[in-house]
Amino acid sequence: MHATTAPRHTAPSLTVLCAALLVAACAPMSARYSQEQLPNAVKVPDGHQVAMQTVGVGKIAYECRAKKDMTGHEWVFVGPDAALNDRSGMQVGTYVGPPATWANLDGSKVTATQVAVAPAGAGNIPYQLVKANPATGSGAMQGVSYIQRVATRGGVAPSSPCGMESVGTKQWVPYQADYIFWKSA
């Protein structure tokens, strides 16, 4: 008795799988993003839609400085230095500062003004909503009206001492956050 093996259809099945993955990768990300769980302060107003989602991976600089009221010293936020990656991990831009600037690899970039922040849990920089200034350069940043920082991990000021002997010292703290770019609908 001979065992029969079902014919293999690997190539067509692989083709179908690859096509499905390609379609999924090209599908708009906005369908997967929801503001429902966010604090109201950092929700984008109605009349806007998600244009791009990125994951910022990098570090934030803090500098030891005298407190404004001169009663001691504190770590002060200086600025970020992060890669902006798409959901597949491919770099699509950068986020640096000061001033806080989101730049796409296509040459377009935008700065923004903070609207609100909301707590994001111990050890994490806060959620943030910023209103974008007009973009420079043509590309993905053209027409961006708001940027949300959500899903934050890390990035808070160093826990190491900051005293007179440390004034002017900078420390870099690793962080990660999702940056959601919105345009008018």
C-alpha cells in the first residue's frame, strides 16, 4: 500500500499570504488608534483624523540647574533626541529639541506649542498634546494640526543627586513614546 501525499500548494499559498501582509501593511493606521482611554486633556478635538503613527525611541537630556526660586537645585528638561519609527520598526523621521521638532525623512518638519499634559504613570513622562505650527518642506508633515504623545515609557528626570557641585551637568535618560500625528478631516 502506498501512502499518498496531498499535493503541495506552497507557492500560491505563500503568494496569498504575502499579498495579505502587504495589504495589511498599507492599510491606514487610523482605524487601529482610539483616544477613548486617554485623559480628556490630551484628546484631539473632533474634526481631525490620524495621518501617521510613529514610535519615538531615544533619550531625553536633563541638566542640573539652580531652582528658579534659588532654594536649591533640580534636574531640568533640556530636550529629546529620538528616532521616529513606523509600526514595523523602520525609521521614518526624528524628534529633536530644543525647539521640539518632528522631522520626516522626506524633508518636511514641524514644531508645535504645548496644549496640555496628563499623568502617564510613575516613572514615565506625561502624555502630551501639542498644536502644530505650519510645517516647512513638502511631505508628510504638511497639514499636521496636532501631535499626541502617548504610551510613554521612561524619560523622567534622573534620580541621581543634583546639587551645587553638579550644576551644568547633563544626563541622558532613555525613553519611548508613541507620537500620533493628526490632520484636519
